[in-house]
Amino acid sequence: MLDFSIMMQQGILVLEPQTPLAKEDFSGPNIAADAYLADHAQLRGVLIHAKAFPGWKDFAGFTTHMRFVREHHKKVARVAVVTDSPLAEILESLGTHFISAEVKHFPYRDVEDALDWLKAAHIAGVPD
């Protein structure tokens, strides 16, 4: 299960994975991101908030996740990975090579710092 919400005024998509990610988990976030992007040049950020990364239910979950990233990463200014998972450092490093968004890791307890960092991102075409 992937809980999600979109902070419309701030342009931030919040993703909170609870269980291993399945193909179906990305339908809601995909619709929400696309609806926001229909009226905006880009998302200010994506906040991924999980105590530990739950992984994927199966290969379909993994490929759907990668498709979601591929279809949206050029329209996201920043990604905050807020977790205590040791994978976070790897994701932060890999993110700089594979996606256009700036990626930063925050400890799980520092979700407010992560939100502040995302809110400070410049949205293309919108003056600060």
C-alpha cells in the first residue's frame, strides 16, 4: 500500500509506502501528479516518507515504479527521501545520475526539515 497526498499550494507530492509496492499502488499518485501538472509547469518536490523502504511486491510493482519515475522526473525540482533505511544513501547517489531532480536524504525524524527544503525549490516559470 502506498499512501499519498498532494500539497496543492506548495506543489509537493507526498508518498508514504506502507507495504511492498505493487503495480496498483501507483495509479492514485500517477493521477494526482498528472492532474497537478496539467495546470503547473512542474512539481516543487516529491517527499518519500518511510521508516524503512518496503521494497516491491513483485516485478510488476518494480517496473510500474520505474515507469512512474521515468514519466515524471523531468517535471520535479526536488526529491526528499525521508527514511532511516540504509538504502537512502544509495538512492541519493543514484538519483543524481538517473533523474533530473535534485535528491536529498533526511533522517525519518526530520520530515519538517525535508518539507522546508522542498518548499524552497524554485518552480520553473514561477517567480520566487
